[in-house]
Amino acid sequence: TADGIDVVQLVYSNSDIFKWQLVEVSCCDQDALFVVGNTTLDAGDTWVKTRLETLGFTVTLRDDDAVVAGDGSGKGVVVISSTCNSASIGAEFTNSNVPVVSWESVLFDDLKMTYGVDGTDFGGATGNSVTIFDASHPLAAGLSGTVQVYSASNAMRWGWTTNSSAAKVAKLGTANRYGVFGYEKGAFMQEG
């Protein structure tokens, strides 16, 4: 992007990590805030932390029960794990000035990425692949077609939005369940 910040897209599960290609990050600040359900990391969160460090980030861990919006100040990215309790985080990062990547689908409405009906606007599904339908978008990470992200069926997070400002890159199955979607800096979010 023009301001030098690219979005990181990682797909993982707490018990299984597989073949999603990561978008290289080139941003002005190589610090990352990684918000987790427990700072004693499980295998999935350990893999993500290690991967962020491999990309050159200095990673600061925060437990979801203790994190505040100010923890993201001065960071290059805020990453929210699916191990988090969404009620603990709520709208802490809704107005963040740095990119936010969330794998906790129940936070999508708090972040104004979707409306708030669980199972309709966001949720979880079982599967092992996504279908890329906008291969030209950076969130597609150079991938196209159907991409296997797990070796067997696993829990996958999704969001649905009708907002034309949202970049909808990959679907889970045939329904309007976007496994990869996001908003550019300054874009009109789903709930305004």
C-alpha cells in the first residue's frame, strides 16, 4: 500500500497448522501486539508468534483479560488469536490506528467488520479449504482457485458483509462465508 503497510493473512487452528502462504510484511514499525487467550501459548499460538518473529516482528504478548487499546499504540500490527474470549476484548481495537488481524469471528461485529448476528454475519464452519475468487488482491497472497488450508476438516472462522468497501477474497464453501476479507485503511466499515 502507499503507506508501506501490507496486511498479514495467516490461517491456523489451535490444533492444526497448514499451507497458507503469508503476505510479506513491509511496514514502518516491526512491532506486533499478539493478543491471546493465555500467555502460556498453545501449539497454534506458538506457531503464529514464531512466524511473526521470522518475518522480523518483535512480538509483545497480551492476555485478552488484560489488553487495552493503548497496547496497540506504536505497533505495526495487532493480531487477535481465536483463543481469545471476545467478551474480554470487546471494542478495544475498533478505532485502532494500526492494522488489526482477528481470527476471533465473534469480534468481527465489535470491530465493525460485520453486523452482529452470530451464524448469519459471522461464525465458524467446518472444512479444509477456501476458494479464492479475487486472486489479484494482496490478501490472496498470490494464490488462486481452491486452496487446501488443513489436511482434514477443521474449524474455520468466517464473516459476511454486504459492504462494498470490504475486500472479499476467499469463501468457505458456496455460501456467503468469507474466510479471508478485510478493509483498507480509512474505508467505511460495516457499521459505520
